Amino acid sequence: MIVPFTRILRRCAVKGLGVLPIFCRKDMKQSQYFIPTLREVPSDAEIRSHQFLLRAGFIRQVAAGVYTYLPLAKRVLNKVEGIVREELEAIGSNELLMPALQPKELWDQTGRWDVYGGELVRLKDRHNRDFALGPTHEEVITEVVKDYLNSYKKLPLNVFQIQTKFRDEARPRFGLMRGREFIMKDAYTFHATEESLDEAYHNFVKAYTNIFTRCGLHFRMVEADSGQIGGSQSAEFMALAEVGEDTIVYSTTGNFAANSEVVDLPVGAPSPDGNGEIAHAKGIEVGHVFKLGTKYSEAMNANFLDENQKKQSLIMGCYGIGISRVLMAALEQNNDDNGMIWPKAIAPFDVHVVAVDMKKADQAEAAEKLYADLKMAGYSVLFDDRKERPGVKFSDADLIGLPIRITVGRGVSEGTVELKVRSTGETLDVNLSEIAQVVKDKYSEAK
Amino acid sequence: MIVPFTRILRRCAVKGLGVLPIFCRKDMKQSQYFIPTLREVPSDAEIRSHQFLLRAGFIRQVAAGVYTYLPLAKRVLNKVEGIVREELEAIGSNELLMPALQPKELWDQTGRWDVYGGELVRLKDRHNRDFALGPTHEEVITEVVKDYLNSYKKLPLNVFQIQTKFRDEARPRFGLMRGREFIMKDAYTFHATEESLDEAYHNFVKAYTNIFTRCGLHFRMVEADSGQIGGSQSAEFMALAEVGEDTIVYSTTGNFAANSEVVDLPVGAPSPDGNGEIAHAKGIEVGHVFKLGTKYSEAMNANFLDENQKKQSLIMGCYGIGISRVLMAALEQNNDDNGMIWPKAIAPFDVHVVAVDMKKADQAEAAEKLYADLKMAGYSVLFDDRKERPGVKFSDADLIGLPIRITVGRGVSEGTVELKVRSTGETLDVNLSEIAQVVKDKYSEAK
């Protein structure tokens, strides 16, 4: 008997569905992937990295200094974040995640609500309470840990997060370089002694050196002003680039390796030690390490009992990396007139398989097989299976700049494909029976 | 010759540092890990999952409805996000990342700026321009894709993001259940035909079934109102829980498996088809699938040319999962009086090694070795190496609720340790020579 009732919307569409077998197809076919490349150089993009990010379909502007990261850019971000996680966990840093919304009361304790100025994004909630959107998280982390860190026995503590940050730049510019919403890794350490802070600071310097080296950046560490955050010692990691916003000057006795001596000098000053000439370069700030001391802990009553049961202020350090800036800086350092040249550690994909004419059965079939085989061999592969003209496909492939490109064209009838190394331009015809080995060799050679 | 100059801060601390070998120590020793457990039940936490999240050191409140995810919670979130990524990539969804800041102009196009009400977080930038902090991203994604999706040849498109969202709840409550800042997975699809939308909708229902099943949730899919987003067909995925905010009613002819029949009835109504009794349960909404139709594309002039070169509005779907709610719902379904009982797929660690007395050399040594061996065998391991009383350690371990606990105590002198399965309470003494095999067996049995 069917009994009436007031409201049945519909039977559940789940009915009869089983649980799909869990395996990762991850079909990265360009016909179904979102890569909106552009032919024209966008007029508002002043620097090459910004131009290429727009042209290659990596980012789109939503408002001044506010961007959407499209799928290719998101893959690069995920890789950079993976490297950052590995290196920070290796120095014992614990990942957590703090909120963007920060109540004014916390910022009042340190006085930063009044000091920070127009760059702090402020808002009121429905109950008229004031909040900031966090540009940094010293107040929040100090509030979170201070009850727990009540004894020297619980120190040191080392935590980090990877998070979207907000800063209302007066003049957002250069795409991801000076945006109003951006992705940061920020870490905070807490200590009982200056020696313990020194050790953490040193560990972060080492970790940052590893991170930027692994991301393929040419960079320098430069002692710096600590600016609005305040503190006793700090240094910036600068990716060298013509378009950088800061001028750094260094002795040419070193070279571009990470362990060279770097000093911060006025432009044009002579060498400090007479052992080399002074060179100068511009830098994109990609990382920052600070010894904060007790500035925040004193303001927020964040104390611990030392070995003598005496109350002391927690000694702090903080450490930032601009994740979205690393992407920009890597690109600014690695491009040519045709487009991007991704360092392989952070490339969105390892290999680009380009089928010249998908309407030709032999080409389509060989390309599909190559795509499947390379994925099985452990490479991440983007497969251009679009029904586009060859010229469009080649120029898109150059623009996107994956480390290895394999073009499947007419040669397939004789069993060969073309392999191109993006960074060197080296091009060779390879027999399909040898392609696995050649890809392996050329990929391992690529930087 | 040392030449004077106006400003040298200091020589670079990087000098002499090499690049560390890349390997992942990931030392998860509790003495250096941030797990601020509490003895007392926090007075403001009404439901068990919220109480345990606070007591076990998973979250801390920063403001009403605004939380910090501490390291253990962040590990759970990372696991849930990993499962979501895998299942969505398996149905061909491309990950991207849109900004939180959304200009009012976009929301004016769809009229939502005026309609959305007090739950929309609004702010002005330094130039007095209006922005919303995104609770959903229909306007942004439509704006991002509409120029590209100008032809049926480029359809369908399927994209998703995992992102922090904002909603100014009048009454934030139940911890992560109804917060003002929370983590969502939101996906959007674009289609040329209703059939194509049907297919995507169906794929998402399958993917969601996989995701929630893998996360260990008991759940139902229920057809639902589409609320403020608007559209033609929608369904909610409800995790069953006494504390849920929505009442769902279903026929008991099915059972708690995912493929049972579920209908949405008023409480207490008789069975619709007479084949079973009516039961009712409360549900926590963890997912939502919507057929949006052309509501947004019409409002925003998002058109494509069909096969007959005729202009049509893009047909859309959108699909959400509350990532932070999944954590809360899993916990609400899996706990006992002593604490959390994590399903192994989303547990913060697989195994908890508890050294009873770190001052005893044989216990400390055996525990360190076990910790190293289990990590080498591929388990994620939390090692309680703290110099705390055994009672504190055991109660913390129960509270945190990892699937397998191994207690290294006095038995070590006879070569045995105690293994406990958290979900069943099963406890057994195991010889150290057999521990690897027993952990493997018990871990694979655990749900």
C-alpha cells in the first residue's frame, strides 16, 4: 500500500551503484584539460614571466593583484609545496594550518593593528567585530602555543603552514610578484635560549638553500632589514633576475652558487675586501628568515618557566617563503622567446606527447600507446590529442615548456618519433623501440 | 685594502653551507611534536567530536567559528584531501585554485551580491572597492572559463579546487561543523547538452560514494533543496550522526550501505512503499551535488556555439565537499568514552609507539628501534618518547586514537611488547621477533 506523504523529492540516485575500483587514471589529455593559451601578448603584462603565465594558460586575473591559478600552475604550486614540506619536515617542523581571519584584539596586543597601515586587509563581521585577513601570523601562533609552552621542557617548538595570505598592495604589479592574495609558507619557532634560536635559524637557512636549489633557482642570501615584523637578525633569499624589485650588490669573488659570499652594498660601491669586483643584480625576494626575539611574546605575555623556575619570555623566530613567487621567479630565470622552460623538479608535467594529426590512425594509435607506456614508466605526461593544426600544437608546446617533448608525426610509418629537449633545443629522431631508454637518458640529463 | 662603505649588514650566513642530502627523516617524536592535550572537557564544546578535537590537541579556536588546525588535524585533512584528489582526477576533473577575494562586480552580474545576505563576508579594499570573501565560486569560474569555452568542441570541462571558504554564520557552532572559515572542495562542470551534464552528475555521485566510503563514513545520499545556489536537481550526502543538523528519513528495507534506497520524508511518516519500516536519523551534510543549468551562464553571458553554429548558454553543474566537516563527521561516528577511533584511511598516523619509561635504557632502546623499523616498513609512526607518567601517556594515546598502539614497557626484558587495536580494544603480548608480522596482520584487519 502506498501511503501518501507530504514530500518525497526523488529516490536516491545512488541506488544500484557500487564502489568504483580505486585506481588512478588521471587522464591528462589536452582535449579535456583546461589550458587556455593566448596568441597575443597581453598588454598589461610588463615582464616575461607574467606574459608567459598569461599566454600559456597558467593564470587569469580576477581583480588587480588577485589571480586564479589554472591547472598547469596548480601542478607547479603542488610540486613547490611538496619540496617545501619535505625539507621543513626534515628539520623537524610540524605542519599546521591557521585561519586567515584574525580578530583585531590579537593585533591590538602587539600594537600592529594601528601600525600596519593600508596594506592590512580589514573587515567587520555581522556583529560589527573587527578582523584582519592575515598577511603574517605571529599573533595567532603565539596565542595558540602560549598556554602549552609553559616550561623549558617543552621547548623548542617548530611549526609551519602553507596558506593563502592577503596584503592590500597600493600598486599590485608583475603578476604573482606583488599580488594582493598570494600563497606563503610561514614557519615559527619558539625557544628557551638564544643558542636554540641560532640553531633553528641555521637549520632554516640550510632548508631554504635546499628548497631553492631543488626548485632550480639562482639565488643569493642577503642580510636585510626586518621591516614591520621587527627583530634582531634577518636575511632575505633573493632569486636573481633583471626584473627584481630590490638591488643586491655582491663581490664577484664568489659566483652564482649558493655558498658564495653575499653582502648588501650600495650600488656602485667598490669591493669590500678588495678580492674581486663589485657586481650588482636585481633580486626577487622569495624567502625571508627572522630572529624575532621576544617582541611578540612580551607583548602577548607568552612566558615559560626556565630550569630555575624563573619566568622568561619565549624567544621566537619566523621564516617565510613566497610559494607563488617561487613559481614566478623560476619562470623569470628560465624562458626563451618561444616560452617557458621549466626546471624538471617543478615542471607541471615531465613529458609532452604531441600527436601531429589525430585523424591519422597510425599516429593516433602510436601516440596513445606512448602516452600509456610513459605513464606506466612513472612519468607525468601531458598528451596533446587535440584536433588542431600542427603549428598551433608546436607553438603551444614551446610556450608550456615541459622538459621533454615527443612529437608523433609521419615518421611513425617508419617507426620513429621526434624527441626534443626543451632547455637545450636538442632534437633527435628516435626509434619507437628505443624511446623508453632515450627518454630516460634525456630526462635524467635535463636540469 | 678595506674600502669604507655606508652599509654592510653582515656576511651571508649561508657561507660554507652545502646542500643537505635529500631524505625524509620526518621525526615524529612527541617530545618535539605539538599535541597540546587537555585533561578537562572544554565547557563550550557541546558534542563529542568537538570535545575530542579540543582535548586531543587537534584544533584551537581563534574566534567564534574560526579555528587553527594543529598538526594532527592537518595530517587528517591532508589525507582526506589526497583521497578527494585521487577520486576526482579519476573522473577527469582538473585541479585549479581560485582566489578568496571576489570583486562585487562579478556578484552583481548574477544578483547574488544583494540576495546572499549577512552570511556573505564583505570588505572594501584601500581604494574603496567592494569585495566578497568567497563562500562559493560560480561567478569566478564562469568568468575564468567563458572566453575559452566558445565552442561545443571544447566541452565538457570539469574543474575542482580545494580551498578555504568564508561564511559569516549568525551562530557558529559544533566546532568544525558550522564554522565561519572552513575548507571546501568545490567542483564545476560545463556542458553543451543536458545529457553531458547528467553524465558528469552521475560521475560525481560515484566519486563521492567512493570518497566517503574510503573515509570510513556511514552516509546517505538524499535529494535536497538547492537553496541559494539555485538550479534544477541536487542531492546531499549526509553522514549519519545523532548530532546532525538535518533530519533524514529513510526506508529500513535498505541498510547503512551506500547503495540503499534513501528518500527524504517528514519525520514519523510511514514507509513509502510499504516494504519496510520508516527509520529516521540525523545527518551531517558532507557533500552536495547540483545541476545548475544555465542560471549563471545566462546572467554572465557565458555562451558557446553549438554544432549548428548557434549561440547557446553553457550548461553547468557544481559539486561541493566539506573537507573539514568530513574530519568532524568521521570522528562523530568513531569514538568511545576514552577518545577518538580513527578509520585507518584518514588516521593522522598508522601506529603509536609508546615507551612507558624513557629513563630505562632497554625500553628506550627497544622503542627507538621499533619506531625506526616500522617507519622503514612504510608505516607512519608517532613515537611517544616523552618523559611523562605512564598514565598520562596511555590516556593521551587513547584520546588520539591511532589504529594500532604498541606499548614498550617492562616486558621488553623478556623480549615482548603489548599491541592494542584501538577500534576493538583487542590487546596481545607480542614477541619483538614477531612484531612486524603481527602489526601487518592487525593493521590490515583494522577498518
